[in-house]
Amino acid sequence: MDKQLIITDEGIVNNIRLTLTLITGVTKLLKEKAMRIEEAETLLFSPYSAKCLEALGIDCSIIDLIREGCELEDFVSLIPEKLDDAIKNMLNKSISIAKALPKKSPQQNKKWINNPSDMNKYLPIGSVVLLEQVDKKIMIYSRRYCDAVSNKIYDYVGCFYPEGGIGKEYTMLFNHDRIIKVVSLGYNDETNVEFSKKLFAKEQILINKKDIKSTEDAIMIDSINCYCNPCSFKDMIKCLVKKTGFGDKYVYFRFWDDLDVYDREYFYSDSFEGVEVVFLGNSKIFKLHELYNYINIASRKYLELYPDEKEEISNILNETQ
């Protein structure tokens, strides 16, 4: 898998450090005649780079350095004897700004070069990839798919590119670790980022396959793990222990009392006891004691991460007694 260099809007100081590192490195290479100005302009010193970094909130003094780099070509054509001094001046400025930044421990600095499998592991719909042991390119058109035959959940559903979906027999189910190259990344916006966070919340898993009684209960893994961060986890269990529905458009825990007359009549043939867990259109009804069992498992693991909240979580869970 190719590595990707990512500049995001998370952590302006980190982005400043990265930008200064690039500026310093490029100007040092220019000073030592190890890089041509044309290469530097393609890599960093361009109006487009300045505009993107400005949109991220990077300090104007650093944006000015980028713009100075854009003007180096003018030195070559107009006053070449001043070029070395201009490059040296840029190098000194970048080093001075870097020295003035607040010191941070290594633990506080985020990695800037990431494998996509370590960041947003799951690619957007429309991405075109190469898989191991498959000669043709594959286009992803669905994610997090449960195979009805094997009851196994796959990361992706794909079809051959450029042919597209020409038949069920040409559909491919595969996991992220089979991808050896991302040929083209699909459209990615804030909606997809939000969706992916809900769909693939993996950083702090509260329930895993070892905790469930059968593969049919896998839907509970995904649903609870979508709310593994402190605020949403507590909101979730506060609702569920009171038999009140909780969730959003992707994941939902629904009780019979949550439904109005229309929903009961048109979407359910019979009433149900317990809770209906809905995850991306798939659903399963769990009895209350099964629900509380999984909540208790998740709560124990949650308290391993946040031990200071033991009293609050215990008080919430006691309402189920």
C-alpha cells in the first residue's frame, strides 16, 4: 500500500511544524544546488500551496515564505546574482520561526506520514483498487457487507473496472488487507467522514467477536462500538437502561414503545419484546437480558479506559436492577 502524506485541519501547530520542515528542507536543497527551482515550485512553492495552507489557518508569516519561494524564478531571470542570498534568507527565516514554536513532547506530535489502513482505514465508495491475486482493477461500490451465505462481514463489495456491475457472478467481496494499491480515491467529503466514523469506529473497541454468543449477534458489536467515545457511550446506556431508543440514521436501538401507530402497523407484523438493534439497514431483536449483558461487557471495558467514571457508570447500570 502506498504511503500518503496528509495535511489536515486537526492541530494547527502540528501543521505549522510540518510546513516549516518542508520549507526548510526544500530551501536547504536549493542552497546546496541539489534541487532545481522548477522542482521546488512543483513540490511546494506555488500559489496553490499558499492558498491551501492559508485555508488551514497557517500563520501568515509562513504563507509569506511560500510566496517568497514562488518569486525565486524572478530572481533567476532578473537578478540571478541575488538568488543565493534570497534562498539563504528564506532558510534563516524558516529556522527562526521553528525555534519560536512551543516545544512539544514526541507523544504530543501526530504522525504525518500514514498508511491509509492506520488512518481512515475504509476507502470511500467509488475508489478503484488493485487486489492481491487479481489482475483487473476493482471499483468499490459498497462497504461493510454481510454475506447471507457465510454470515461473514466483509469490508467492501466491488466490481470490475471499467465494466461496472454486470452481474452477481462478477461481484467481489473482500477485506481491506487484500488491497495492494489504491489506484484512485473515491469522492470524499464531510458526509463520508462522518459516516465512516460511525461505520468503522475501531480505535477503542468495547465489544469484539469473543464477547458475543453467536455470529448473528455481530450487529451488536458494530452498534455499541459506534458509541465508544465517553460522551456518546454514557448517553447511549442512559437511554437503553430506561428502555428508551437511541441512535442516528446509521445505527439505532429501538423499543416497541418508541414506535408510533403508523410504524407499528406498516413496518412490523407483530409486536416485539426487548430491543431492535438496527445497523445500516440490517436489524436483529434482542431480549432485554441479552442487551444488558452486552452493555455490562462494554461498560467493564469502558471503565478500563476511563476508570475515573466508575461511580457514574455504576449508578446508571443500577437502574436496570
